[in-house]
Amino acid sequence: MKKFLMVLCCILSFGFVLAGCSTVSMVTNDNSELIYNGNAGVTIGDYLYFGNAYNEVSSLTDLAGLRDVRKSSYLARINLENVDAKGQNFTPNGVEKVNSEAIANENQFMFAIGNYIYYLKPDVHRYTNEEGASYQFNYSVLCSVKLNGDGNREIYTYQGEVNEIEVLKYDGNYYVVAYAGESLFVTRLNNGRGSTKILGERVTSVAIPSTKGAELDGYTDEWNGMIYFTDSDENSVSRVKEIAVTANDAEEAMVVGDKNGTVSFVYRQNDLIFYTYTSGSIPRTYYNNVKDLSGEFYRNNIILVDNAHEFSTATISNVFVIQYGTSLETVIYTANESIYYKNTMNGSGEVSISDAEGTDLSSATIMVVDDRLAYLITSTGIYEVDFARLALGNGDISLTATKTLATMTSINTGVYSYDGDYIYFYAGLEALTDEEQELIDKEKEEAGIEVSDEEEDITSLDSGVYLYRVSISTGATQLLGVTSYEERHSSYVYRS
């Protein structure tokens, strides 16, 4: 009878919803609020949930390829209390598979509320058009699963590339707001389930508040509950609209713009909103607090938003608003492929950044800004930079990284998380250090296995991209993902 129940449990696990037969033990989440660390993983108590091995969705062509990816890029978890300090290149003991969905990719998005992990996975449905039937793995499905692997559920499928997605709290409820393809969606979450509505179509830009990141200053749950976006009507007339995140089917978006010039939303944190207005070929970027917005964004080439401030004479991106104390704010942003700053003391200028050896880091991606410290990532390193000088600066400023946290051969710069103590990121395996190689050689000798003198070519043995973490205080780097190369596991196959 027990054998029959085990078989039945395995069969049910392939169903749309897994009602029982937990994969792993249950974890207690003492935090009833949103837990969001970034798109590489989410930390719940002592446990880290993450996608094990990174694979590009853009490289998938058929279901067979997706099934192969699932073997390595599944949803995993590990008790971080059990991560040993043996070295950066060994998978720690105790990595558990929570479910087999392929989630570690360029579209990865993860967060937790209560007893559920929410994440995106590639769509596996076939779509038919004039050219025939094909898979659209770049489409994403919003899913949920309990912390023990139970109750795996598909909540909504975005039939379009996800351009921006955030999870927000308003009036006691949580919402996922996504700009995918040319549409704007909102999903109200409820205990692992969700109901989704389309807020806008023919959308060209959005102003969705940034998700409140754990351990980060400046982000709160305070916002006015309105989503701002631009769209075009059937006659290609550009418009600015606002609509409540709680909108029901009978509510209409309020048009607050017209065709005289073009508005494109750039960034929003809480109720501070940045947008670029272009008349002819001249773009100008403005910012405004929209808590009590009244009036139009633009009309007859004049900005009419209350208290609007001109911010830049260029199109900007990658915006970070830094709060110093109670009143002084500094904004870091990218324009024309360079980093700039502007503070409320009216100081502004270009920021040039280098490491201790003088290597230019100005093209690096800023991952997070925590108080005065920023963490930058390149394809070969992770760095800490102190932005305090920008608060009172006036003119161009040169900064040197205060720490080089990690130096590696191949780092993925698009997917990462931060929990206040560690940065989590994906990278290719590094060659073993002399000490690590000696450890493996010694254990092989004890097991009667011949030791080779040839230097290890790790890329030919395992070219996968796995999750690492680096301590922001010590710079210690550790491999967390399970590799396909057995010698990189903490428990080797040849151990007794």
C-alpha cells in the first residue's frame, strides 16, 4: 500500500496543481510582508531559494531543449547556516530541489509572500500564426509554489516579452504589475492564487513604482495606487494615462495628455516619477512627485504637471534615488552610456569610476545602492563604491572603488540579488585553487584513484553558469549551485 501511495504521489506531481506530496520540508516564514531581494533569489529566514543553473531562454528552440534545461535550472533551496567555508569552488552540502521548473534565465523574477514563492517560468504552449505553430519560450508564466514544493500553480501567462515587472503593496493587498509585449497587466495575489486584468493596450512606456527591496533605503509601501503609462490610439496619437491598480472592469483610464510632443516614462520610486518629453528631436527629462497629481503632463509643448522640475537635457536610464538623512537626495543615472549624478543642492556632473588598479568601471552596471554604498558588476568583477561625495558635489567627480569584492572569468551582469550581507550572482566555474586541487587529489589517492598531473580545463568539464554569493564585508566568494561536474561537490562520488 505504501508503495502504491508513493507512485500515486509521483503521478500527481505532474498535474497542473500539486495538492500534496511535498518535495522538501516546510520552512517557517515569520515575515508576513513581501520578501524581495532581486531577481536571482529570495532569502526566507535561514533558507535561500534560487534557480540552480542559468540558461538563456533565447537559446531554446523546442520542448526537448527545455526538458534538458530543467535538469539543471530547477528551483532550489539551501539552508545558509549549513554552507561551509571550504572554498569558493565547491557546491555546499544540502542543496534541495523544490520543483523542476526552468526558472534561472534572463527573465527570472522571484519574491515571497507568506508560505509561497512566486516566480516566472518560460511558456510551454504552442502558438499558431500565419507562419505555422511554434513555441514562444520568451513569453513568461507567473507561478506560485509553497515553500515545501507543494501547490505548484500557474497564475497567468504573459503573451509577450516582459519589459518590466514589479510587485507592490497597496491598501493591504499585493499586486504584480507587468508591462509585457504591448499590454499592461495587474494581478491581485491571494494565498498563492491571483486574478489578472489588462489595464492598457498599445502601451509604449510605464511608470510602475519600484519593488521595495529588502535592506534598501528609500523604498516604502507609500504610493498613490495609480499606474501611469503612455499608449497610442488607433490613429497613433500618443497619450499619457493614469489608472488605479485596483481598477475594476468598468473603470476607464483617465487621459492626461495629448499629441503635442511625446512623453516616455523612465523610472518611478514610490511617488517620485521621471519622464522624458520630446518635441521634435529634442528630449528633456523631468521629474515630479505625483502624490496629488492634477493637470496634464503636456500641452502645446509646455509641461503642466504641478511642481515639475527639469532634470536633464538627455534621455536617461538606470536611475537610482539615494536618500541621505531626512532631506538631502542624490540621483544617479545613466545618459549617453555614462554615469551622471544630480543632488538637491543643484550640484551635478559626470561620474568616472575606476578600481584600485586604475581600470575604468564607468560602463559597469549599478546593481543596488544601499545608503551611501553602491555595488557595481561587470563581466569580470563586483565592486563597492562610496557615493557619499556626490551628495555635496558640484561638477564632474572621479571615484575609486573602495573594495573589489569578486574577480572572476565570466559573470552574468543581468541577474543578481542583495540581502544586506551578500550579493548573489551567476558566473561560470573558476579553475580550482592549489589548495582545492590538493584536497581533491588527496581524497582520490585515499580512494585508490589515479591522480592526473594535467591542468584542469574547467570549461570543457562543465561550461554551466551557477549561482555564487559574495560577502560585502569580507569579499569571501562561495559557489551555491549544484554543478554537473561531481568533483565540484562537497561530497565526492569517491568518498567512502
